[in-house]
Amino acid sequence: MTQDRLLTGIPGLDEILYGGLIPERAYLVRGGPGCGKTTIGLHFLQAGVLADQTSLFITLGESETQLRRIASVLSFDPNPIHFLDLSPSSDFFTQVQSYDIFSPADVERDPLTQKIIEQIETLKPQRVFIDSMTQFRYLANDAFIFRKQISAFLRFLKEHKITVLFTTESSSEAPDEDLQFISDGIINLEFYPHGRSLSISKFRSSNFRSGYHSMRLTDEGMLVFPRLLPDEFQQKFSSETISSGIPDLDELLEGGLERSTITIISGPSGVGKTTLGMQFMKEAAGRGERSVVCTFEEAPDTLIRRCESVNIPVKAMIDRGTLSILSIEPLLYTPDEFANTVREEVEKQSAQIVMIDSMAGYRLSFQQENLTHHLHSLCRYLKNMGVATLLINEMEWITGDFRVTELGISYLADNIIFMRYLEIRGELRKAIGVLKKRLSDFEKTLREISITRYGIKVGEPLTNLRGILSGKPEFLRLDEIDKLK
């Protein structure tokens, strides 16, 4: 966008607004009690202070003392912010003020207006936050007068080159549709049983990122996690093949996995899916590339010990900065929060391989959401950024009918690697094969795979067995082998 922008003080919100607010306009912040309206105002005013702008907080509800206390608790510095306290004092109750001849609107409106005018002309602020505009409604005799007065008030502020943020207390008794029409932009804050969200429903003369974005209130204020729109992200990268470092496995994959591809590694519990993914990261670390493991189920310490026992030096990789392990606690994150965490690793830490371990944990953590939609967006984003993505998919069945995934996500994959248990002469063994590879050919046979303390070993193609996909293979007779030759 070509317009100059004012930062709101909340990076995620500035991203949604494509840079921030357009100066010298009035923006409405809507939401129920406890949704964060005052918090967003404090961010807005503090951002002004950091930009050497005079910031003014006009309060008609909470007292200045209470607001300063709230700001301090939220790690804001209230001292550089100017306050105009128009909230009712305790004297109003103790002195039992009443109006016998004139209505309250006629008596109180003019003094409040005069105080605002005097403060504006004295301070000459560049940013003003009003909490809340609804209080002015009770000082107007009817809806027409109220709208006319507020329109004139906002024009007065904008003529003084002020950017205004104001809140409303919308209810059935005092709806705010009229204020929505006269504002230049609308920020909606909502609170649901499974989390909080922020959305923009109006932003005059500018585009913005639509939809609902996850939001969290913390001890340090508001955090906003923009909804991921993959088409907005593109990065140049070199098309090359990523080797596993195991010649027989690379032969199975016709050289390895390509950058900017999505690979599903599927198989039952304990078959070695995570270890296989870590093998690609080990080889990448040898080239100085950074990888990220997002683990939803396994504790990082357990993963480190398990990998070290099979000759994958995860601890050394972490110490050198070529590997990061992100432990995602189930039910504490939203898909938007998780996607933004991955984005930081890709955009700030230059991660080139991302592994999500596993899809079952992903589904448990975000059970309230449309998982396929969010996973599709994240994978598309990673492809656009040239990142190789590994999705670990656990199948419930050890043997039986062959399935790639039970989540309906196989359409996302450029590559599908599957691993199976085999029962051969009463011994439990493992096999690996490739079902799909978009960018190159691949070996159509299966190979035996074993995981030892020296690492992963991949054997010769299993050409003398049939029924491998069922998990109950049987050896071919000599005459059948001769026919295949």
C-alpha cells in the first residue's frame, strides 16, 4: 500500500492491516466485556509514545488511577501517556446529585465537551483513544442528535490531524450500528469457549487480510496470530534433491526428496517414521542447513535420547544451531498460533526442512478446528518458501489392508513413503517403499529396513516375496521367480 501507516503496537494486527492504520482517521474497536478493547488502546497509545507522538487516553468509564494500575500490570509504561478522566467520581454518589429542572444530558454534555476541547488544544496529540464512546449516547436526547454530535466530534479530532481509536459497549439497549457507519475502520474482538479471535470488517481505502485471526491476552498485552494465506508468501529457492545420506534409501527415492515438496511418511507405531525423518535432517545439518521438528506427542528429551541411540547426533545439531525442536502442548495452541510459530522458524531462522510429528497429535491439539484447511494452508506456505515438509502419519493397524492415511490428506503429498511390519518365519521385520513421487521416478519394489545403534540400514529389494502390503508376506516358489525373470 502507498499510504503512510501508523503502527498499532501489535505486530500481528499490523500485518493484518498491511502495515498499520491510515493516519488521521477514526477506528472503532468492538467487543464484549473482557475481550481486550482497553488493551488494544494501550498498545496503540504506547506505540505513539515510542514514535515520539503525544498520546491521549480519554476515559468515561474506568478512573485514571485504575487504568494506570492496569497498564502497569500489563507491562505498559503509563507515565508518558496523557489521561483525561471524565469518569464519574465518588462525589457524584455521596452528594446524591440530581437535576430538577434540566435533563442530565443538558447539564453534563457541555462541560465534558469543553474539557475535551481544552485538552486537545493544549496537548495537540497525534493519537487519541476513547473508552468508551457509548457513554456519549446517554448525553444525547435522541439517536439523530447523538449521531450528529459524534460525527462532528470525530471530524473535529481529524481536523486536528489526530488518529482516533474508540470503543463501544454494544448491547440490545444501546446498539452501535450507527457508529459502525461513521467510523473509517472496524476491529472486532470476540471470545469463544475454545479461544479468542480478531477480525477486520471495514477499512476504508485499503485492503486487509480477511477472516478470523487467533488472538491471546497475556501478562504483556495482546498477541495476534494472522490467518495464514499462503499465496501472499513467495521466496526464490534452488531446485535440488535432498539426500538421506543412505545410498540404498536414495536409490529407492531416485536420489532423495526435492525441495519445496511435501512428503508423507506413513506407518504403524514404532516402525521408524520419526527416525527416518530425522535422518534427512542429520544429512541436511552436515551441509549447514537448519531443520525444525514440531513434536506434538514426544518430549524433546525423549526424542534426543532416542535419536542419539541410533547414531543421529541431535544434541550436537541443536548446539550448532542446525536443528530446533518445538514441543507443542496439546489443546494450548490454535492452528494460527502454530502456523505463526513455524513461520518464525522459516522466515527468521531460515529453516529448510520442517517435520510435523505427528498428524494424530496435530488432530488432537486442534480438535475444534477445520484441520484439513489449516494444514493445507501451512503446507502451501512451506512449498512457496522452498521448504521440504515431512508429515509423520501414524496408522492404527499393524497389519491388514494397506492404507496411506486415515485423515484424508494424501492429496497434499508430492511424495508418499510407507513403512510396514513384516512377519517372516515368526520374526517381526520391517519394510519400506515409495507409493508416490511427483517430480521423479522411483523404485517400484520394497526393501527391508532396520534401525540399529549404528543408524538406519536399508537392504536389497524384496523381489522374492508377495503379499507384503498385507503384512503377511510369503515367499515365491522357484518356478514363480523364474517366470518373473
